[in-house]
Amino acid sequence: MILRRSALGRSTVQVSELAFGAAGIGNLFTPVTDAEAEQAVHAAWEVGIRYFDTAPHYGLGLSEQRLGAALRSRPRGEYVLSTKVGRVLDPAPTTGGDDLAHGFAVPATHRRRWDFSARGVRQSIEESLERLGLDRIDIAYLHDPDDHAQHALTQAYPELARLRAEGTLGAIGIGMNRTELLTRFIRETDIDTVLLAGRYSLLDQSGLDELLPLAADRGVGVVIGGVFNSGLLADPRPGATFDYGTAPAHLVARALDLKSVCERHGVPLRAAALRFPFGHPAVASVLVGTRSAAEVRDTATMLRHPVPDTLWADLKEHGLLPADVPTPKEAG
């Protein structure tokens, strides 16, 4: 099976259109066994995924360890791996307890420390390489620097640029779910990519206001995360999750309307949600968090599901998408 690959902005890094988000195999919310994690990564390879994303934050390093182990037998030149900086892992002074307060079902062996200093960035990259068992990282993202914008701009970014020049990194980016700082980085730095979570989906197109046009103009590649908006677009119903909280009633109703229109065209809502971001030329890949081989295969099936042009037109006619939002063209 082959998934389309494209260059990430002006960089030489080639990413597959579907990316494997590895928070799940870091025991996000519930435990996953080593075998299940390995099977999920192998299933991703089988369906054609060649872009894998992780972070020290995910399971206090467990995600990086498991992803590196599962990819170790694969040719290094055939896949792209990204990790993140901004949270350094320090050994916990006492043992015991778990990390569920941060969302991960792992022992609390370490503590996260926000650190966007040059020294912290280099330490984070060196420790990630050790956990991954690799000698280079293809993409390093500044991870959620919402409250650390100045340090991220003046200390962390220049250090990542030095690491890129040294060849330790192939590309550098920033990842978060708010558009303002991402847009500022595109405008003020020589960044290669941004990872935008939840702000360019069937329910939220705020990324189109400024970020996506500027990225296209500056040649910055965009990876879109959160296309299901934390679950509402995967399974719309009362009590579903939107942006990590309970979805308000008006958004549940809108998601159900989206689902109804999609079903009239014979398209699962998840398939439309996965395909929608590719209507914008700056978007290179959609990143989906998966924790099992079955979830990986299902996501790949949804991405391949045909989505006719008439569906997008119908969504616009019903006021469920703005009239001027770019939409993917059906393959001829």
C-alpha cells in the first residue's frame, strides 16, 4: 500500500499524508502493552505511513522508547520521525504514584520541567535520541510554548536552528492548538513547519484566517492534528468530547448535521474529517493519534474512502462550511 508523500514546506523532509501520532502508545489515559504498541507501529508501516510523531511528554518518555524500538528494524532513510522540545524530564526525587494527573497511565518516575533555554533544548534532543536509539531526528517541534513565547523565540528556536545546521535535525517547527504564536513564528523565523492541532477541521476553520495563507506564502509546511476535535467528529453524540472537554450542545448538533449530510453521500463523517484539510495547499500531512493496529487500519481505510466533490458543495449549501473554504478535489 502506498500513501502519498510530499515535501514539508521548503525542507527536504518528505512526509506521508497520514502520520502516526504516538501519544497513545505512551499509555495516554489507559495502558497499552509493549506488544500492542509494536503491533500498532507495524500496522502503520503496512498501510503506508512513513511519518511518526512522538514527544518526551508522552508517557514520560515511554512513547519515544517504544516507537524507537518498533522502528529499529526499518530502513532509517524510509521514514520520518518527529519529536518535541520544551519539557525536560528530570528523575523524580521519590518513587511511587502515577502520571495520570498529566493524562498518562505510567509510573511517575520523572517530573516534567518547562525549559525553552538553549541548554534545555540541546539536553532534550540528546535525551530523546537516547530513548529513541537513533542518531538523528527528522523534525523537532517546540511543544506548546504558550506561556514561554519569548524564550521559545529568542533561545529555543536559535538552538534548534544550530542543531539543524549541524545535521542533528532535518527540519524544525512549532506545535500547538492556538494560531497566534504559530503565525508569529512563520512571520519572524525561518521555521520549516507548524503542527496545528484542532484549528483546521470541519468544526473549526480558524486556522484559515491568517496562519494557513501565510504558511502557503512563506513556503512553510503544515501538519494538521486534531481533525476529530478530541472525538466529537469521530462519534458525534451528547457527552462527546470537544477540545478535551464535554462538547456544548450547539457543537454536538452541528456535528450531527455534518454526519447526516455525509451519510447522504455514502461517506463516513470520519472520512470527510480526515480528507478536509487537504483542500488547502499548505497542508502536507494529517496526524492522527492511534494506540492499536485496528485503529491504524481503520484510520487508513477512512482516509482512502472516496469523498465526492458534491459532498463539499452540499456542506457549503447547508451552511456547515463557509462558502469560500478550500476543499479537496475528487481524484479523476
